[in-house]
Amino acid sequence: FLVRRILEKSIQTLGTTKVGRIAFEQMVNQAMQRTQVVTHQGLEMRFSVPNQLNHFRVTTFATKEPETLEWIDQLPENSLVWDIGANVGLYTVYAALRRKSRVVAFEPSVFNLELLTRNLYLNHLQDTVTLLPIALSDQMGSNTLRMSSTEWGGALSTFGKDIGWDGQPIREIFAFPTYGLSLDQAVEVLGLDYPDYIKMDVDGIEHFLLQGGPEVLKQIKGILVEINDDFEEQAGLAKKLLESAGLELLEKRHSDMVAQSTSSFANTFNQIWSRP
């Protein structure tokens, strides 16, 4: 805390001088150029790590959500995958490189889009992955994207609703109006092909997105979706919608890191559904 306060005071002081502003500009540029290599299953990937949060995401690549990586490992090669809530693209990159998947990455956060694009470039995927900087919801229209973080790599945002991942009012610190549409409208309006598989992690509004995609859900072969068992409305409606689409729950899992957490995330699981 003391070090942080000293740094904040130094930044305030130096920021009033021309030399200080030049120094800060160079520091930001250097931070954005910093990268880190991850090797998993013999596959080498490079990611941008401009801050501590992204450093954490990269260093826990294999341990934070091993069930997601294992799910990707078993996807048929050249499958069309929608990564909904792609964040900075760790799983987008892995699916595209590991399984040669054609990936459509949905990510509306203005703070994550730059890193997502950088990560695609660092892994030579800018001509392979389709990036859609658009929010998905249960219907088409203008609404508000509410965010609980403005950090590069931040999560826990919501579009068109005022709830967070736990069903409680979101702790909003930044918001802006944008445009969204439903899963079905992504096909009908944007002309996207129906996906073979979907990975969905949108921090509490998964059931609303599923509600807006009955036709898409009937077409897919499988989906991995994050569900909070303590959020009964979400868990119940998601189960109903996925079963109505003819999908079966194969398993629900989370990592030891999540299971041992003292936070409320301990009852949040990645559910894996498949078509019989």
C-alpha cells in the first residue's frame, strides 16, 4: 500500500512536467510491447502482458480452467467455434492453433479489444480468426454495457442488464451505450454461419444469451457454458433452454483453484453439453 501511494504521488508530480509526460508515454509503450510465451501440450503461444492481471491470466493458463482446455482438445479439427466473451483471446488462440478451428470471437469491451487483437497478431491469426466487437443479448437493440473494471483484461461486465455474475446488482464503475443482438440474429442479420461449438462466458447473463438463440442451439454439436449454481434463475433457465434444444449435460467442472477459493466463485462451474 505504501509503495502504491508513493508511486501515485510520484506520477502526479512528474505528470506536470514535459519530461515526466515523455517518461510516462515511454513506460506505457514499453508495457504494451511486453509479451510472454506459454507452452501447453507442446504448443507455443505468445500473449501480450501489459499489466499484472494479464500476467496472472497467462501464468495460470493451464491451471485456471483446465476443463476448458480439455474440451477444446477434443474438438474435431476445422470446426467453427464461437468464443462468446473472448476477453483477451487466450482460448480463441488455443482453439485456432491447437485444433485449427475457425473461430468467431465476440468481445464488446473497449479495454480488451486491443489486447485481443494484439494476441491474434502475435500468433499470426489475424487472417484466421474473425473478431466481432459487439455485445450479444436476448434481443437486438441499443443498450448499456456496464463494467466493473477498466483494466486491460478485466472481466465481470454485463450488457443490457444490471446484474453481475452472481445475480446481484453489478458494481458498475464504467458504462457506455452500444448495440447488441441475439445469437439467432448474428446468423440472420450478420450472415454468420451456424457454429459447430460454442464457448460462452459472459459473467452472469448466459441464460439471456441462450434465450436469444433457440435456432443456433438446435444446430450446434456442443457448448461449454459457465453457470453459477447459486444463481438459481440462471442455472434453471439455462438447463431448460439447453435441454429443449436437444442437448445433454455431460459434466460440470471447475479447477482446484476455483474449488479452493474462499470467494463465491466456488459454486461456479463450466458445464459441458453435447448432442447425443
